[in-house]
Amino acid sequence: MARLQHRGMTSEPWRVGVLFSTTGFMAVIEETQLRGTLLAIDEINAAGGIDEREIMPVLYNPASETSAFGHYAKRLMVTDDITTIFGCYTSSSRKAVLPVVERLNGLLWYPTLYEGFEFSPNVIYTGAAPNQNSVALCRFLIANYGLRFYFIGSDYIYPRESNRIMRGIIRSNGGEVAGERYVGLRAKPADFLPVMRDIQELRPDVIFSTVVGDATVALYQACADAGLDPKVTPIASLTTTEAEIRAMGFDVGEGHITAAPYFQGSGGERDASFVSRYKKRYGEDEPTNMCVEAAYFQVHIFAKALEATNSMDTDILRPMVLGSSLDAPQGRVSIDASHHTSLWTRIGRANRRGQFEVLQQSRSAVLADPFMIGCG
């Protein structure tokens, strides 16, 4: 059990768990989430910490293995006596950690878009729910490219559930799914050859991708090699960020579309300052992305709640988190009673510089509707 600390009685650091992969096929994006987390922790500590106590991250590398996430979450909570964990990218890894934090009453901060249809009192969801990205993306694509979609996803929970949701949105807007394929999480370029043949035969208007990790690079390169023109048949994604565009090559990513709460440069002066600090720490050629930004702002929301409660006890900390808000790089965000976050909706097109030009955005943060109650 977490020991309650009374204000001013100890100088021991606040210890938090951090679970992101720095090796394996998901490192291309999870390493950026780790960077966003550590940047926020450094900023808080440089400002004096919380009640003059630094936040100390206890890091483990699950190496892109789903089972390792559950293993390390248990180690953090049982061996390391830690109650708050920042981590996970894939829904599979989140679901591996979920029973651990629920059984031991921890709090997982999850900074990744996901398929919705979940609520846990032991998770704070700071990535986008489907109503905050899929709905606007579908309508934009139908209005600008056509009614026929082709689904390609990595073969695990999120892509299959995301495609189920997107299929319903497409049909309700008069479109259709012309084809659907899944590849392994460790898919190589050769695995996309039959997919390219299928696409060339079916000639869809849009390719909707929920491919993740290193396989994203292989997909986009396969489309380029097959001669598909993004001006005519773009890849539209919820999961392709500036990190994957950088990995595949700016020329390969140019013209393709992503829906996200945040793109580098989309949030005004506050974002410009965030980007500057990120680049100063990690290098001028390192871009930010939606996953970095969520990983970053969720630590600051946690710190505000910790400052107000002076306790890491989940039952004390959690009520202060719910209803809280923050001026994040993307704009003002807030966490509601459903444990989800009101986020901005943006649609961007990748350019030759590896950045996304915003084509459409919401006027303010969009309330999360993880069960799609208001989207029927």
C-alpha cells in the first residue's frame, strides 16, 4: 500500500513508473513517448519539483513485447512500491497492464489514441477516442476523395476494433469498404506485396491504415514502389505521425493524411515553445508528434494533482485529476469523469519537410465519447 506523505515531512522523491519500448518494432514511436515523459519530468524538477521533492522515473524497457508490459507493471507496483505508471502504446500492452493496476489499485496514464469502448477507474486516457479522430477523418475523405475505402491494419486489437468502428462511420456516410487486410506486427516489405496487388485490382479511393510501428514504413514504401499517387489515392491514418514519416523518408510520406489532436506547429506560441525545448534536448532534427505531446502534457496534469493532494495514493490523487484542465501544446485540454480527455481534432497532410499541414481542425477541444453514444 502506498504510504501517505504529509506535506514537508520528507525530502524523498516522488517515484513513478515509466513503461515505453526503446527497442523492438514499436520503438519508432514509443521512444518518442518516453522522451515526452522525461522532458515534462525534467521541467517539473527544474522548477523545484512538487513540495520541494523531485519526481523520479523508474524505467523499464518492455522491448515491444506485450507480456513484458504486464510483467514490468507488476514489478513496479509490487517490488518498487509504485502506484502511478506512465506508459503503453498498443492496446495489447494496455490490456496487459490493466488487470495489474486494477488489482493493485494503481493508476495508468495512457497517452495513445485507441479504439474506445473501455472504461477503467485505474486508467487516465489522454489519447484520442474514435469520435475525436475517425468521424472527422471519414467525412473529410469522402468529401475530397470518394466513397470506396480499403482497410489495411496490423493484426491485433486496435486495428480490428478501429476498422469495425470506421466501417460503421463509412456506411452511415454513404461509403463502402472495398477490401480489408491485416499483416503481422513484425511485417516486412514482402508482406505488403499481396496487399498492393489487391489494391491495384480493387482501385479504392482511399487506403485507411491502422498499421503501427516499423511496419508503417514498409507499407508506405510499398505504396510508393507500386506507383500509387497520394493525390489520387492517399493513405489516411490515425497512427502515422511525424516519427514514422521521418523513418520512411519525407518523399515517401508526402501527400498522405493523418487525423490527430496535435501536429508539430499546430498549437501556436505554446506549441512553439514546447517544440523548441524538445529539440534543444533531443536534437534539431527530432520532430514532435501527437504521442509525444500526450505523453508530455499528461505528466503536467499529474503534477498539478500531486501538488494539490501531496499524495500518490490513487484514491486521493484520482479525484483531483478528474475535472482538471491544462493549456497543452495542442490547446486547452481537460479530463472528464469518464477518465478520457477533451482533445482537439485536426486533419493534416504530410509535406516534403516531414511535417503535416493542417487542412481542417475543430474550433475547440472535442469532448471524448469513447462509447460513441452521440455518433450514431
